[in-house]
Amino acid sequence: MRRAVRALDLDLARSYCVGDGPGDVALATALGIPAVLVLTGHGRRTEQTLDPRVRIAHVAANFRAAVKWIIDDARRPSARRRR
């Protein structure tokens, strides 16, 4: 995973992970980036079965709503960003 981050030259400080499954949330947690759970696909089931201690930055109805939230969140001053 870290090798892929280096190979793709990803800036984790400015990254988010969007997905509908527990693996997506686990990836975000492992990388220390905000997880955005979309309720489409497997998202509703994932939301119901995730350990409540698992931190999700945002739950979005669909991918479009997730993108809108990410854009809005990225514009917030860094001290107020939800991570």
C-alpha cells in the first residue's frame, strides 16, 4: 500500500478514500485519511455492520454527494477539517 502511494506520488494530507465496503474504510484508516462511505452498492449494509468505534468522516447518499462533500471539506481551513 505505501509502495503504491509512493509510486503514484499521492499526497495523503490532501487525500480521501471513498467507498461502499469495510475494506474501503479499513484502507482509509490504515492510511490515516478521511473515509467517505457511500450508501450505494454495499454501503447501507456496511454502515449497519461497521464497528461503531470505526471513524467515518462522512456518509454520503451517492458518489456525487461524496464528491460535493469532499470539495467543501477541502475548502475548509485545515484546523477545522474533519479527519
